[in-house]
Amino acid sequence: MNADPIGVRLEALERSHAYLEKLVGELNHVIVEQGRALHTLQKRLQGIGDSLDRQELDRIRASSTKPPHY
């Protein structure tokens, strides 16, 4: 006896929908984690840049000598 073609198609669509819902949830989780990691890396990069700026400024100040009339 043949299964109802509409029922078979509906079941296939439901399976596909459930799979895609799960996949979207997993991808959303990955995106959230990557966003957090990106934020952390941006903060660290900013700190490194600030540190390099301070070092460069200190180097410039140390190598600059004022003329004797100051």
C-alpha cells in the first residue's frame, strides 16, 4: 500500500525544518562566541597599541635634548 504523498512530503519538510532550526541555533552560538573573542582581541590590540605609543613617546623624550638657553 502506498503512503500518502502529501504526508510523505510534509514529513520530509518537517525533518528538514528541524534540521535547519538546529543548524541555525548552532551557527548563532558560534557567531556569539566569535563576537566575544573579537571583542577581547580588539581590547588587547588597543592596549598593545597604547603601550607602543607610550614607548615611542618615552624614546623621543629621552633622545631629545633641549638647547642650552632653556
